[in-house]
Amino acid sequence: MSQEIFALLMIAALLWPLLLVLREPLMAALAGRDEARFPLDPLWATAPLPALALALLGGDGELSMSAWLLGGVWGLDEPRRVLLAFTALLWLLAGWYARGYLAGDGERATAGNGAAATRLARFAVLWPLTLSGNLLLLVAEDIASFYLGFAVMTFAAYGLVIHSGTRDSLTGGRAYLIMAVLGEGLILGGLLWGAGSLGVLTLGELREGLTTLEQGAWIGVLLWLGFGVKAGVAGLHLWLPLAHPVAPTPASAVLSGAMVKAGVVGWMATLPLGEPAAAEGIVWLGRAMLAVGLAGAIGAALVGVCQRHPKAVLAYSSVSQLGMLAALVGAGLTAPTLWPALAPAVVLFAAHHGLTKGALFLGVGIAEHPPRLPVWTLALLLAAPALSLAGVLGAGLATKWAFKAALYDGGYSGLVTWLSLAAVGTTALMARTLWCQWQGERQARGEGLMPLAAPMPLAWLLLMASALALPLWLPVLGMAPAWPPAAELIGLVWPALLGLSLSLLVGWLVHRGVLRAAWRRPPPGDLWWPLAHGLDRLWRAAVPGLERLAARKAGWVAWWVGLERSATAALEALGEGEAWLRRHAAVLMVVVAVGLALVLLFSAA
């Protein structure tokens, strides 16, 4: 493909969502204030299409724009094409799904409901704006463009989280925004510190130069934690279980499937992975990433199986899966020679998780609004992506084998064991999700069924098929995952069998009442609530002291005001005396002259 066509596709991919952002206010102005319209039309849903075309047809290439910021450099290589392809596909199908999911708001808006019309208009603008940021950070090679895309995606998504305007959504949005600001501050600090110290403008130069900086490890810590907020690193994951359940289902799908992967993309773009001259501090950073990632992978599973809402369970599943990804990135940072073999497995893991998790989130809405399918068929379809994420079906087997083979070849069999234990937790989370979905489907079955060709079921089925068949269409992008040999199937499947057995056992014990007495269910957000409660208590404890300080300040200000008033009164008195002297100046001069004459007279006598 020629450079001109590549540049055209690149510009179209980044510009088309922004044109759709501007289209909604223009269409609203042309339609008039009194005429309500449904803004999520088929044209609106095409926002990711140019990006998908770029991923499938663009090939490798680079576009430089000297007039853009500090000099824009946007490009594609094999990992970026895969990431761009699954991201654009997920956004495309989730956007089509949103047209059916929010059709009720459209009917209320058409009937004259101003609140519903406002929510729809906001969603129609923020959806493509968030998408534009996500796409820009994937193709950006210069630091300025990368951070711009990351920030636009982060803050535009806040409006998607609080779409419903309920109390729970505002709480989830508050947690999301607080953690987002923290993460953005850490990322900006790391990027400015590294770029300023090295005098570079591109991510590749920053990545290579961190190994030569004396403070490179500390810059790496800032970048790890900053991107870790988005990637749900244990301890920084608090926003995920609070934001996902309250966001609209299509927004939850892209949040968990695509946007959280921006954290992993940030690690791969900025950390010195595969650099042979990695300093000791960088190696320790990799070990910390590995340990914290495994802790998050296992701990999130333990908390997630206790949740009642299927989207909360899926949120903790994302924390667990991203913990596994963080552990793999940490292993690559610890052993630079391992990363060339591990990098394709990490990209495949990210793509498989993104599409599969998107299908699982969309399945929550399908369970709430089931299509015209037999119950057993719907149950099998809902279970298919869960089995794939557990690593026993379709692309899940190829994904699990990809990173296990790389770790075995690199001598990291111990890490394989820990990841297998995390996979046991993944299966338990999927079993819990399916149980919660089944309960919701039974309640919704009598409320009327949707046609199978409606936007919601159609988008869900297409996304699920794309996720399961991922190894079959990835060769179009230049990546050909290998299927595991038959001798390795038992080693790949036993974590799922163990997780399912434990889930059935625990479910039976809970049903019999054995565990109920001693089991206190942790709320979604786990650490958020004790932290919020602790900060609230600290604030309440500090209020009396602050009030006393304010009283002292008020007394001090009053003293100064009194002193100022006294000084003002004295100055006013002096001013009045001056005025009196001016009025009687002639008499005073006569008196002074007479006095002087008398003094001279008596002195002469």
C-alpha cells in the first residue's frame, strides 16, 4: 500500500469520530429545539469503521506531521495493528448494541422527556470523543499525541459512567474521576521527567533511554502506577467495581474490553521491555510488577465471587485478568531476553480478553432483555465466552498456550503455576457470572422477547463469534497464534475443572447454610469504602481544630481591623487639625509674629 493511502486511512480513522462529535450539535440546531430526534443513528455507529479499515488494510507505516503539537508521529506495526483491530471492532459492535440498548431513552425523548433527550445527546457526543482518544493513543508514537489521546479518552469516559445520573452512578463516577486524576498526574510526571531528562519526543526514544538514566527506575515506577490506575493494578483498581455496574452496558463493554488495555499499552510503549542493558532498579521494578500482578489476579477472584451483580463480578474478573497481564509484563521487564517471545502472547492475551470481556458484558444486557431463542440455546451462547475466558474453548486455548509456551521455554515454570492458580479463580468468576445472569434471565423471560436481528442480539452474536474465532482471523493482521498440541490439553484445562468443582462445592455449602453464618459479603469497590470512611472520620476529627483555627484567624483579623480603624481615626483627626490650621493661618501668623516681637523686646530689656 502506498504512503498516500496509508496517510489517508490514518487521518480518516482519527478524524471521522471527531466529525461525528461535531455532527450532533449541528443536527440538533438544524432540527430545532422543539423537534426531538434519536441521535444514535446508523451513521453515528460507524465512528470506528475507518480505524478498522486502517488495521485490516493499512499495513505497517508511519505518518509524520511537523505542524502537529511538538511534531506528530503516528504509525502502525504488527502489535499495534492487532490492538487497533480488536479495539475498533469492539467499539463498532458495542456502538451498534447501544442503539438498541438506549432505544427506550429515545422513545422517552421523542415523547418530550427533556432529561432523556439530554442524556442521549450527551452520550452521542461523548461516545465518539472517547473513541477518538482511544484510537489516538494506539497509533501515536510521539509523547504529546499519546498523552493527549490518553487524557481525552479518560476524561470523556466520565460522562459515560454517570450517564444514568443516579446516586450510584455519581458515586462510581466520583471514584473513577478521583483515580483518573491520580493516574494522569503520575503519567504526566513520568513522561515529563523522562522526556525532559533525555531530551526526546517519541516513545521509542524514551523507552530506550530509561536504561541509561540514573533515576530511570523511579520514572518507571511513576509510569507503572500511572498506567496501572487504568489497568486496575491491585490497590489502584477501586474504580472498576464501582464504575462498571452503573455505566450503560455498552459503555461497560468498551471500558473493560478496550480502555483498560490502554494501561497495558502504556507499559509496553514506555517501559524498557526487552532492553538488554536494563539497570538493577528496572529489574526490581519488574519483580514488583510481577508480584503485585499475581496478588491482584488471585485477590480479585476471591472478592469477585462474592458479588451479586454480574457486572460487578465481571469488573473483578477484569482486575484479575489484568493482574495476569501485569505479571507477564513484569516477567518481561525482569528478563529482557524473555520479552521477544512473550510480547506476541501479551498482545494476543489483550485482544482475546478485550473481545471476550466485551461479549460477556453485552451478554448481561441480553440476559436482562432475552431474544427469541430457546432457553438452552441462550444458556449455551452465554456460556461460550465464559468458557473461552476460562481457557477451555476457542481462542482461550490458543491464548493460554501462547504465554505458557513462552514461559516454559524461558524457564519460568513457577510463574506458570501461579498463573494456573489465577485461572482457577477466573473459572470461579465465570461460574458466578453465569449464575447471576441466569437469575436475571429467568426474571426477564416473561417481559417480551426481542427479535434475533435487533441491534442488541445481533451485535452480541457477532462480537462473540469474533472473540471465539480470534486465532482464525488474526493471520489477516500478520499474527498466527498456534493451537496447543493434544498432549498439553490436560495441563491447560485442569484449572478450569478445579475452579468449576470448587464453585459447585461452595455453592452447595452456601445453599445448605454452612458458610452463610461466617460469610460477610464484601461490597463492590472493597477498599474504597474503608478509605472513604477513614477520610470522612479524619475530616470530622479535623473539623473542630479547623474551626478553632478559623476562630483564631477571625480574632486576629478583627484585631488588625480594630488597629486599622484606630489608625484611620487618628489620621482623620490629623486631617481635621490640618484643615483648622489652614482656615486660621493668618491669625496664627499674627500671633506668632507678636510672640516673637515680645520675646525680642524682653530679651533686649
